[in-house]
Amino acid sequence: MTHQEGQKHMAAAKLTLAEKAEIRQSLFDRMQTGEMQQTLPSRFFWSPLRFAYVGLFGLIVTGSGVSYAAEGALPGDALYPVKVEITERLRTWSAVSYEAQAEWSVTRTTRRLEELERLASAGDLNDTLREKITNRLEQNTEEANKAIVSLKKERITAAADTSSRLESSLRVHERMLVQVAQERADISSQIHVILDMVRKKADSISEIREEIENEISQDEQIEVIPAFTEEEIGTSTAEITEEEEADVAEAQDPEE
């Protein structure tokens, strides 16, 4: 087989529908059993190979339409593992800068809050789902806090803006959950457990925001001492010299 024939053969090679279905089912089964590998070598994080894998998995998932369908999935749905373990993990890996990481962490936390509201409004919030969602929400919020603290070292004003938006999101969804709890008395006790956690997270990020804003305020209050020009320095030196000469002449005056 010539080189050109080999290229034509490779280009014509395609997976059958049955093979694609088998691969997809194998992927879902793996995620359902919780056997996803989460640890990576530290050097791999910054290696070009890592970004190649991100692009490859992104093409596989988005190309099949699974990622798009999973965006509307809720905890308990078959496609929810695709949403949080693949799509969101890809977005986390692609966020390289501190600012991108902080922005995405806020978005991801907001997604968890929206999922909570949808489940609660539909009356589908049971004890198992509540525990899973609160654990994931707590984890995402903590990661958002860490991302904001890291961003503060690089761009403090961006960190202040991001922390403010995260706090606003938590406060807004807190009020919405209160309204849902009033409308759904049958699951109000479960909603109030979530509300307590949301309030604590909002108070925590509020403290971080206030700390960042205080640092910005202190930096703005620092007075910058203006530098003297060479002309001003020369003039001052000349004035001092003239005063010294006058003092010397006065000391040598015989009349004193």
C-alpha cells in the first residue's frame, strides 16, 4: 500500500452508529459508577498535551450534541454527570488566568443555585438530591472564594468586582429560595436547610469583598510625595549657600 493509498484509507475510516453508541454508553456507565479519574500529574496541568486533550474531549462531546443537551440537565437526570464532570471540567481546565478562573467559578456557583431553584419549584427536591446539591454548591463556592483571593494578588480591582457579583448572586437566589419555600410548604424544611448554607456563604464572600475594598481604599489614601526637579534642587542649594555665607560674614564682623 502506497502512502497516498494509506491516507485515503485513513480518511475513509469511520465509526459505525453501533460503535458510536457503544462508546457513548461505556462513557455514561463509567461516570455513573463514579470511577472518573480526577488526579493528574502537576506537570501535566501546564503541558501542551493537556490542552490537546481538552480540545479532543471538547470535540467528542460537543460534536455529538451530548454537551448541548446536558446543559439543561438537573441533578438526578441521566445527562447531569456529562454537565458537571465533562463540560464543566473542560471549562475549568480551559480557564488559565486567575481572572478567568474567578469568572468561571462565579458562573458555576450560579448554575448550582439555579438548579436548586428549579428542583424546589417543581417539588422534586428530596433528601438525596438536597444533600448532593448542597455538597457540590459548597465545594463550588469554596473554589470561587479561593479563586478570588488568588486574583486579588494579581488584579485587586477585578477581584473586588468578582466578589461583589458572587455575593449579589448568592443574595438574589437566597431571596428567590425564600419565595419558593413559601409557595412549596411540603418541602420548605429542606429548602430552609439550603437557605442556611447559602446565607453563610454569602456572609463569607461579603467579608472577603469588604477586606478587598478596604485594601483598595487604603491604597487610594496614600499620598504620593512629589519628586523635586533638578532646577528646584539647585535653587534650594543656592539659597542655603547664601544663608551660610551671611552667617559666616556676620560671625567675622569685628564690631560684634
